[in-house]
Amino acid sequence: MTGAMDILSRLEQTIAERSSGNPDVSYVAKLNARGLPVMARKLGEEATETLIAALTGDQEELTGEAADLLFHLLVLLDAKDVPFAKVLDELARREGLSGLEEKAARADKGDA
């Protein structure tokens, strides 16, 4: 798993480096130039494509769509100045809780 985390860390760094670059040569810069609504919509599109691949595609298609989804999530997190480590910290905080307990705790706070 360490190798996977290294890949995500490198990708996060690359996204950060390219976010303010030239939109004519960088897809990340182009997304940033187009703004948060476009980034959010693209993430939604990738989530939908991942869902469709899960239901109708093979493992290869699902793998590709999941990679696209993670990439666009990292782009959006970068645009909002949320380090991926913070997401991992939140997952670590939830570790050991049942999903139902965690959801109930969020509902108690009005976050469900």
C-alpha cells in the first residue's frame, strides 16, 4: 500500500505544481482556469462514469474510471486547499466505527 500512497502523493504534488500553469499546455491548469463549478461538475461526471462501469463494465473499464475519479477528486481538493492527508486523517478517525454509527454521528451534528 505504501507504493499506492507514494503515487497519490506524487500526483497531488504534480496537480499543485500545474494548477496555476498555462491552461494551453496543462489540463489541470485548464480546469483551474475554468473554475470550481466546472471542476465539481467534472468530478460528478467521473463519479457517474465510475458507477456505470461498476454496473456494466469489466474490471479494466472500472479501473480506468476509478483512476479518473481519484484524479479529479485530487484536482478539486487542491483547488479548495484541502490536502489529501486531511482526507486520510478523517478516514483514520472513522476507522473502527461501523458505517451506521458514523452516519448516525453525522446526523446528530446535522451533517448527514
